[in-house]
Amino acid sequence: NTVSSVVVKASIAVMDLLSETTELRDKVEANTMRFRKGMTEAGFDIKPGVHPIVPIMLYNAKLSQDIARDMYAEGIYVIGFYYPVVGKGLARIRVQLSAAHEFEHVDKAIAAFTKVGRKYDILGKTKEEIIAKYGE
């Protein structure tokens, strides 16, 4: 089967936009670096990398759900992932930064995570310490 002309034209338009400027890509990168730096400085265990999908490691399924619920109460929508979506004992909250976010949104998320992280006493804790307190 051939690709429809609408899909081809839309794809060409996207490529043209991407070729004109790196503004959106640069914004995603800036948001990502700001979020990763702020979360690391706050004491969260995050998977290293430079990509805009940032896993905040929690290691316990219930903890990931409790923190996601509390983040929602703070005005931040995140989802906790746990087994079988991720490996057993590797529960996390996955945050995805985008060019639609402004620095104020990123900072609000970091502040909310920090507040909730303090509540559960996970800031600056190692994987082993979190598992000792909450289990796998």
C-alpha cells in the first residue's frame, strides 16, 4: 500500500519546520537540564541521561502511587509505574518534559516533588534505604 498524500504532505511540512529552527528542541533540552539538575540537587534518585523522559526511582509500587496521588494534589499530574510495566522492584514515576513547559512549570514541579519527597522521607536516600523503609 502507498502512503496517503495527506500523510506525505504533513510529514514534509514537519520536516520543513524542523529544518527552519532548533528553537523547540533547544527549549526541551533547557527544560530537561533544569528539571534533572533541580531534582538531583533536591536528593531524588533519577536515572542518568539527557533525554526528556526522566524516571524518578522509588522502587516500591505503593510508594509510586502514593507520591503520584500527592503530586496531583499539588497540581502536577504524573503516573507511577510498577511491575509488570517495569521490572519488579523498579517502581518509578516517569516525568516527560516538553517545549510546552516554561521554566516556571519546571520549577513548580521540582518544588512539588521536593515537598512530597520530604513527606515520605526519600530525599537523599539510596535505593537500599528506600527499600528498607517501604519494601520492594
